[in-house]
Amino acid sequence: MKTSSPLAARAPKKKQSHTPQIITGCVILAVYVLVFALEQILPQSSMIFTVLKKGAAYALAAVSLNLLNGFTGLFSLGQAGFMLIGAYTYCIVTIPVDRRAAIYQYFDGGALDFTLPVVVALILAGLLTAFFAWLIGLPVLRLKSDYLAIATLGFAEIIRAVLQWSKLGPITNGSNVLREFPNFNSFNIKDPATGQVAIYTSTLVAFLIAGFCIALIVLLVNSTYGRAFKAIRDDEISAEAMGINLAKHKMLSFVISSFFAGIGGAMLAMFMSTVQAKNFTSMMTYEILLIVVIGGIGSITGSIVSAFLFVGCSEWWLRFLDNQMALNATGKIRFVVVFLLILVAMALLLYFRNRTAPKKKRMQIYAIGGVCIAALIGWLIWFQFMGSYQVPLLRNGFRAVVFAVAIMGVVLFFSKGIMGSRELPDLFRKPPSIPNLVFVIGEILLFVVARMAFHSNYVAMGLVIIVLLGYLTFRAIKSQSKSAKSLSKGGAENG
């Protein structure tokens, strides 16, 4: 009787397809080409470049925080302090020597009389930030959970006060503004003959710096060190039993995260063109933490996407909500139609996202959502037939209210964030599915196009595009509902 060896009985491994990685590379390359093309076509005063530059800086800061919070499981709130150190380091060492007397006018021209190249200054900003993180990490990393967050938050507030101390004025310029250091516009290529800008590369440079740093973080996460970070996040006791040095790897994650946060702070300084310590408050840390949560804790792609969405909403798309608006009769009808379409999308989302929930919970959610939507429809009817053509509620500060409600909706409907723990290559793997990202992007495009139709004369075209986007959003929700239902059935059968 023949006996087969274990090696012969072992099934051959399937060859892993590299198609998702290839598609991801093509998508990233297309993004860079698109950014370069937009710079040459659109005027430099366009808000899209403000969003892209600031979004690139925030994306790097969010990914660096995600390395610590999402991949290692350490909850830190000191990101603004680390970004402040990086920003000040970059500004101090890149201010031209001949301009130091004017900038440090209250401190006899400052203590430094040299200037470093931009690349060297960026690396130095990261290294100095990492050094301070190492010093802080020696006592702080012994703490856990909320205590670590409180300690790092306290460090951020202390470093902000220290950098404004007048005794350090010859180096930090005290509480005064640092300016005239190289910013993103310094990288535009000029024609030597005319002195005019021939090729605009300011936004592309911001993307190149952020992209290179994020690529290094991706390589780290996929290395043996990254797997050790994830093991510590999942279970410290098991990780230590497997031979992972907890103190060493926690310190390594903390220092590397701070290194890239320092470079992100330098990029933010290059975007702002002027730097003052009072701008790096704890609110900046909360914004970056919010970006990480919205994108998905443990997802680098999610942090990048949500960074640009956050900056776009806060700086551009919702800004019109702070201004009062008067409408004519046509504009009033247009506003009502667009608002009704958005309500329909909300109702579809509410219905399909809760189809598989228990009946009692489902009816409670439908009742609450139905009352809210009915109230909004009633307000809409009242607005349509009242005598005034002034859009209600639009005034200074209303943008923040709408933004907060939108964030609450994302957190409620996507508890694991836009991407969850997935990355960009996961969206191109088989079997094909329509991810949550499609819905979010569809809703944002729906809002942008609605706004364009609201302010332009191409009402019919705008409404057609809105209907198409609404249909795509409906298909995305239906696909998610079917997959959730099949998963629940499979779990019930296995149980």
C-alpha cells in the first residue's frame, strides 16, 4: 500500500496576483500627473491649490499619528507640539542671513548667522523632533491609555509656551512671527530672461515630499517592525511572550511617528509662509486625530483621503454657508430640488444601512430618522412658500455646525471609518465590490455639483449629474446591504 508523503499531499500555493499593486501605482502616478497639469492650467489663486497643499501637510501628519495610534495602539495627543518643533526648526535654519536683522529686530538680529538648504532643513526638523520625542518617551511611554494621552497633550502645551519665552528670543524670535523662509512657491521654475514663472511646481513639490515620507511609513508598516507594532497593538502580553521587546518597539514607533510629524509641521510652515507658536494649539491635534478616525484607524489610505476631504470641507466647499444668500424665484426652486435630492440620499442610506438590524432596533432607527427627515421637509415647504427669499440659517459660524453634523454622520454610519483597516490595493482585489469610499466620494461630488448647479445657469445639466450620482450612491448602498446580508446568513449557518 502506497503512502503519500506530506509534501506531495500539500496543495500547491496559488500564485499571488500583483494586479492590485500595479493598478494602485498607476492611480498614484495619475494623481501626480493631474496635480502637475492643474498647476499649469488653473490660476494660482484657485482654492484647489490651497486645499491640496494644506491637505498634503495634514495627510503626512495624520499618517504619522496613525502609525502610533492605529498600528501600535499608543494614544498620543502631542501631535501639535511635535509639528510645532518641526515648523520652528525649519523656519529658523532657512531664513536668509541678510533678512535676519529685520525679522529678529527685537533680538539684535538673532543668534544664528547661517542658512541651510531646504532638504537638509526638512531632515533636521524631523531629527530634532525625534530627539525631543525620545526624551519625552523615556518617562511617558511607561504610562498607558488615557495617562499617555494626557502627558503628551501637556507636553504640546508646554513646548508652545517655551518657544514663546523671551529668553529664547535670539533663536525662536519669542512670540513674534517667523517669516521670509522658503515656502512652496519658492520651487516654481522661473524664466531667467523675464523673471516670470515658467512652470508651476509648488503643489507638486508638496505632494512629492508627503508622498516620499508616506511611502517610507508604508514600507515600515509592512516590515518585521510593522508586524511587531501590530502585535503590540493587538495584545501586549502575547507580543512579549513571543519575544518582542515592548519598550524598544514602543519607543521606536513613538520616535518615528514624531520624526514624520516634524516634517509635516515644516510642510505646514511652508504652506502658511509665516509661523507663530500660538497657531499650533491642541485644536490642531484634535483635527488630525479626527482625520485618522474618519479615515479608519489602521488605514494609511484612509488617513490620506480623509485629510484632503477634511481640508476641502473646512477651507473651501462649506465656506459659502457662512455668508447670507438671497435667491430669486428660479434659485429658490433650484435650492428646494437640490435639498430634496440630498434628503432622498439620506433616506436611502438610513434604510439600506439598517436592513439587517434586529426589528426592534430597526424600527427605532427608522422612527427617529423619519421624524428628522419629516421635520426637514416641513421646513423646506415653509421656506418655499414664505414671502422672504433669504436662505435661512446661513450666517457666520453655520459652516462649523454643518461640518460637525456631517462628521457625526460619517462616524455613526461608518463606525470603522471610510476605509476601515483596508488600503488602496484592497479596493482592486477580486471579487469586485463597491466600498464605503465610493459612497463618501459620491456624496461629496453630489454636494459640489449641487452647489455648482445652484450658482450657475446650467440647471438642467447639473440636475442630470445629480440624478446620476444619486443612482450610483443607491447602487453602492444596495451592494453593501447585500454583502452584509450574505455575511450574516453565512455566520448563522456556521453557528
